[in-house]
Amino acid sequence: MTNLLYRRLFAACRSWRWLLVAGACLAAAGCGAGVVPLEGKVTFRGVPVDDGQITLEPVGKGTAVRSPISQGTYRAGALPGKYRVVFFAYRAAKTPGPDGKPQKEQYLPAKFTVDSQLTVDVPREGNKNLDFELK
């Protein structure tokens, strides 16, 4: 009885093991290229964005990519495809917050933030010179 139960459990585990291995292989293979490097400069009216954020939102399916902008440069990784690009740039606010501490304010116009219509195609090899001159 114990031997029969053992053989049935072992056979079931062996089947599940092959399904897990096959699933892992499919996940690793993906649907083409993997994440590729992106980097570049971001300026607003000719001045580097010192403190900000760039977000690549996929057009269609996919996951958004968010990266900090520091001293006018950013580095990110994304899957190849088409993305809507959204920017935020921060500077010290003129007035302190309610707690008396310094605050930051976002200073880019809406056409670069919530209303951005800027798109970019990320190629399979990535792009290490993907600069944005916001005017």
C-alpha cells in the first residue's frame, strides 16, 4: 500500500516538475528581446533638469518605467517598443511647507507632464543618446 502511494505521488510530482521547468523556460525566453539600456540628457529651455523624473508609459500593453533625472541626465532600462514620455522637474519652493521645512515644487508645463503627447520608440539595441530638449 505504501509503495503504491509513493509511486503515485512521485509520478504526480514528476509531472508538476516538468511543467514548472517548461514554464520557467518560457518565462526566461520571453517574447523577444529583454530590457535594453536607455540614457540621455534632459533640458528645459536650454538648462539641464537638476532634479526630476522621467517616466516611459507603454503605448498598449506593458509596464511603465520610471527613472530619476539628476544633474540633467538619466539612466533607465525598458523593453523595446513605443512609449509615451512624461517628465517632472523639481526646484525649491519659495515658501516653506506647513511644518516650516523647505518644499519642492514641480515647475514643468502640463504639456510635458500630465498632458504629454511626446512618444519615443525604444529600439531592440537600446539608446545611450536619448536626449530630450523641452522648450
